[in-house]
Amino acid sequence: MSGNKEESEVEVKSVFTGAGCNRVVNNVSWGASDLVSFGAQNAVAIFCPKTAQILTTLPGHKASVNCTHWIPSTKFAFKAKQLDRHYLLSGDTDGAIILWELTLADKKWRQVLQMPQSHKKGVTCITGIMVSETDAIFASTSSDGSVSVWELVLPSTAGGECKLSCLETLFVGSKPMVALSLAELPGNSGHMVLAMGGLDNKIHLYCGEKTGKFLHACDLKAHTDWIRSLDFSLPICNDEANSILLVSSSQDKGIRIWKMTLRGSLTNNHGTYRKEEISVASYIEGPVLVAGSSSYQISLESLLIGHEDWVYSVEWQPPSTTSVEGTTYHQPQSILSASMDKTMMIWQPERTTGIWMNVVTVGELSHSALGFYGGHWSPDGNAILAHGYGGAFHLWKNVGVDVDHWQPQKVPSGHFAAVTDIAWARSGEYMVSVSHDQTTRIFAPWQNNVSLAEEESWHEIARPQIHGHDINCVVIIQGKGNHRFVGGADEKVARVFEAPLSFLKTLNLATCQKSSFPENLQFDVQILGANMSALGLSQKPIYVNTVLETPERNGNDGLDTLESIPDAVPVVFTEPPIEDQLAYHTLWPESHKLYGHGNELFSLSCDHEGKLVASSCKAQSAMAAEIWLWQVGSWKAVGRLQSHSLTVTQMEFSRDDSMLLAVSRDRQFSVFTIKRTGTDEISHQLLARQEAHKRIIWSCSWNPFGHQFATGSRDKTVKIWAVEQESSVKQMMTLPQFNSSVTALSWIGVDRQRNHGLLAVGMENGLIELWGLTINKTAAANLAVRLDTSLCHVSSVNRLSWRNPEKSEECRRVQLASCGADHCVRVFDVITK
């Protein structure tokens, strides 16, 4: 194989990654580096809040990532000014914990190590503190009922190695802990306190030293349901440097603030011990915590009531500077809480009475959302981030000058379950993706406000379908006229959607009037947007001339019931929409349903002229495995193609639309000839059927320059076939065996004279390779490039698709899109040299 010869002839760069956040508590962490980490299926994703782009995904975990934690986190940003390297911990559902290193200078990531003797079950929480610039202590807890405390010594010089040691492993019994927080005890160097809470409704406090051995000190009993979050304040430059505060939140909807004060520190100005005066804010005394020679009085400082559902997270605002030089820091008296009631609140004590009040409330109104799993402060305390049930982020920034004014900001978005299919718009302006999260999403480069120096940034610009079934396949109708797509889900009907006027205008703004459906054609479109039906299955159109009429609600206004889904307000966006807008106001109306299949739809394909759509469904018999042909426009069934006995997994029309290729679970491929005899008449004939592989054939793709095609299978092989003139198919070659099942293929033409093209190959292990193929009387293939693992998926690649394949010969730079079971949608620049 001449893989090395052309290895450098193709260069691949990542342009865009779209992914949703795993829907678990403790999954997100905002670091002192001002980057946010989160788990996206088995990968750790990193995003930049300033650009709203996912920068990279880190492969390494073999199970879903449950929690991430930066060292240093935002709490220790004030200690991290000199650091040139930051670290990240991530834990997964198998109990593995991995340490990653980010070099700030070149933005390079590397996996440092995987913890030895990690947990036996899923890791549920990781928390850490910086003791000094090179010393960090962190703790992890797991569903196996154990809590481990570790010391991490960071390298003081470039190129040095991290040293890791396990200080203590505590076993808490049958009711595991799900929340942890660590702190250094004030006025007592060397001693630390570890707070843990979980399923027994108590907060357990353990004391220990850096040398190890954490001993149980006392319990705090007040909450009446599971403890979900704990966070210690820092005892720096506040009025009482001898005390720290612990905030706890629970499923009992309450938040409690506990105060730990060093005993014997209650002195007045003259240095004499004074009796504590009883005042309005006098505390309820709790237990005494003994650490070495010091003891601390614990008291309940405050109870914060305001949330109407479980409070999943509480977090102290990171320390801020008061001096001009920026050398002295103080701990702000400010707490952020996030709840399943779909709100985040900021709590602060009132200046005069000291009573803690809710000063800011932000939230989302979307019908689909079940609430927030966590809330986080930015390092400077000027922004707050939530992640919620819909796998989505919500970011608010304080843009007020003298008064607080919190405004929603752009964030990255994406699917929160396996992405099953993708398709490009006919002129490549946008990409549509469908997923088992029951949504269809449109991603596009937003060029509206991009200067020439900047690269275009990609965003989700619409969510045309929010469904009640997992969606398996999608195809965009080629040809002239309005934008249309057909989607197939775990139901027996395919649904046809048509772009509303609000989307066409938004697209024109996003692409700077480069849309393939120009304004002079848009006056024919009488539909402005669409409304969700109560059952979440079909979407009803909103017409242009009826937009001002608001239907009367019958008395249940504030009730968010299934029947009272708020009406969509389709608007034209001048900048990328945020989650609340996407969840409601960007739906496309459904124009037709295609009835015919007896089982759940599995794959769809459209011819290049935009006249025919082929569909297949899950099948265990020859009758169910029929391929149906539908005429675009009238949407009549014009053909039923019989050949296979099990599910047809993928279909594709040849470039000249004269043939349809289908591959199936029955290990065979079929080639049909398609002839248009009259205006509505289609004649089809089975040209060839052949058992091609030893296992399921997952994918197929035609050569754009001829009647050759590729098939890829679970048997880890890709074979190239040619349709001969005398109506038979012969095998031309087999590519060298791959390391994993081949699950996706896409062939693009590069040079018509040489009949040379690139075949993108996606595998079950998430990796992608590009092969150069030259077809003459024989076929020659060579590995053009093997994509770096950091660019690839971490689970099965479900579909690959080239953007604007017709224009590929003219330009050296083409784009490839991919989607996978790891919830990710990716776009790559492929530059042929």
C-alpha cells in the first residue's frame, strides 16, 4: 500500500463541532483558564464562552463522562495568574478518572494519566483545591459507596511530570455520597475539612492533613431529602478571616449556609475575649468540629427558600480583587443556585440586616426543558452558566454599568443523544442533522458580522422539528424551489417539511444574501413558521396574514400543561438564536405525510434532480424490506422495489440518476435501473444483486464520475465495484482491512480527467480515514490521510457527507461533515495540495 506517498497530499482541519452536554449533575466545570469543560457522551468537550465554539474534544474514556473539574477552578483563578499549564479531571460511568493537561501558550492538550485503583462504579462528583501553586488536593466519590482523597503535585518546571498519591479512601456504606467540597481550615495551617453529602440527607464532615488520614468529625442534620451540592467559601480578606462558610443544597428545595468559626477567636478590639451578644442574626449552634489542637463552632447561618423544585447546585462567587494593583482579594458574599424549577438565582445578604435575599433570578421558559442540572460562575463573576435537561447551555452576562442587568449570550449547542443522519442543503448553505434526541437541527456558518480577518463561525440557526419519536434519517430535496426535507423516525410515516418565510429571511442574513432561494422567489411563501402540536408529533403552519391574531387562552394562563404549549412567534434573527428561541420559534411546518411502510423508517435518499425520494424501513422479511419510491411534489408512491430480505441500511442514486444502489443487513447489495417513461411514470428493474460481504453492509457510495461504487461492512472491509455495460456488476478491488467495522462512506470527485476522487471512510471506533481512489480499467487506492484522534468521533460514525460535491473539481478546499453516536456533528476542511 502506498499510503506514505500521498500521506501529506491532503490536509484536514476541524471547522466546527456541535454537541450537547451529558444530562447529569456535576458534568460541567468552568476553569480559571476561562474555558468550560463538559462531558459529551464518552468525550470531554472544551468550549470557549467568548466565541461560543467548542474548541476540541478529548478522547480517552470508554464510558459516558459524568463529571469534570478544573484544577485550578474559577474559585482559585486568583492563584493561577502565573500558571502556564492548567489541569482537568474527568470521571466516567465505569469509575475511571483521567487527568488532562492544557498548555496555555500553544493551546495543546495531552492525557497525563489515568488514576490507578479508581472506583468500581460511576464517578458522581470530583472537587479540588489549590493548596499552593504546585500542590492540589482533590476528592472523588462514586456510586460504589467510596470517597477517595488524592494529592496531585504539579510540575514546577516545563516538561516535568505530575506526581499523584492517594491520601485516603473512605467507605460510606450503602448510601453513596453525591456531593463533595474541600477547604483548608482557617487559622490552622495544614488541616483540611472534607464535606460530603448524599442519599442519607446528612452532611458529613471529615478532618485530615496533607499527610493523609481523614477522620470523621461530625454530621450536620437539617435537610430532609438528598444533599445535591456543597461548596466552601474561601477565608480570604473577609471581615472574619477565622471563619469559613459552607453552603448546601438539597432535593428538599432548600439551601442552607453553615458557618464554621475558630473557637477562641471571638475577641474584641482590645484583644480580650468577649461574650457573643444575642442579636437578630444570632445563629443556631451546631456541633463542634475538632481538628488537631483547634476546634470550630458550627452554626446554621441562614436558610434560603425560593426555589420551587430540587436545587441541584450551589456555588460561591469566585474571589474578586478590591485593590487597584489587583493583589488583595476578598470572598464576595454571593451564592449562585440552580434548580429543576428552570431558574438560577443569585443570593446576597442585605447590607443593613444581613438577611440573605434573592437578588437576581434568570431562567428559561421552554416547554421541553425540565430544569437545570447545575450553575457556574465565570472567573470574574460577571457571567453565569447553566446546563439543563435538554443537553443545552444557558449563559447570562452582567452587561449593566451601575446596576445589574443580566443578558442571555450565545453558547455552543448540539444533540444530546446519538446523531443518526446529516444532509447538506442543495447549495451547501447549511447542514441538517437528526438524532435520537428527537430533534432535527440546522447548523450554518454565520457570516453576517464576520470581518475579513476572522473565520466564519458556525452556529445552530434553527430547530425545524421537535418530535415525539427518535429520528433515524433525513434527506434534503434537491432541485429548484423552496427548501424542503423529508425525515424518518421510529414511526411508519415519513414527514415532509418546507422552509417557512422566517427561516428564509434568517438564512439570507446569515449567508449575506448568498442563499440559493433569493428574495424575489420568497413572496410565494405564505407560511411564516409553525406551531407544535400538543402531542409533539406534527407541526401546524402559521400563515403570514394571521400572525397578529393571538388566540384567547381559557383561564389557565400561567399553567405550563401539555395542552397549553405557548404559541410560537416566528421571527427573523439578525444574530444566531439562543436555546429559548430555538426550542420554540424556529419550527418548520409539515406539508405531507408519506404512508406506506409497515415498520419504523430507517433510511432515505433523494435523486440529484429532485424528482424522486426512496425510503426503506426496519425489516425482518422480504415484504417489509421493500424500497418505496415517492414522486416529489405530488408525493405519490410511484414504485416498490423488491430485492432484500432484511433492513435496507443505505441507498444512493448514481450521479446521472439512472441507477439506485441499496445495501442491506442481508449482506447483499442491489442495483436498480430507474427510467422515467412519462411525466408521472417510473419504470424500474433489478439490474444486479450480489452477496458482497461476510457481515452486515452498513454503507455505500457512488463514484461521482462513473458507475463504480463502494460498499462498507461490519466485516471491516471496503470493496469497490463497477457496473459493466452488459448489465452485471464486478468487483474491482478490496481496500486493505480496517481495524474496526466500516459504518459510513462518502465518495467525492477531485479530478474528472484522471477519474480520481477521495473516499471518506468512517468506522465504529469513531475514526475517519480519507482514501485516494483512481478508477481506470482497474482501480488504484492509497491512504491519503488518517484523521487525528482528537478530530474524530469517540463512538461509531453514523454518516459522512461532502459539501457541494459538484464544485469539488474547481476548488482545492472542500468540506466534509460527519455525525456519530457520540452526540457530535463535525465539519472538516479538506485541502488537497
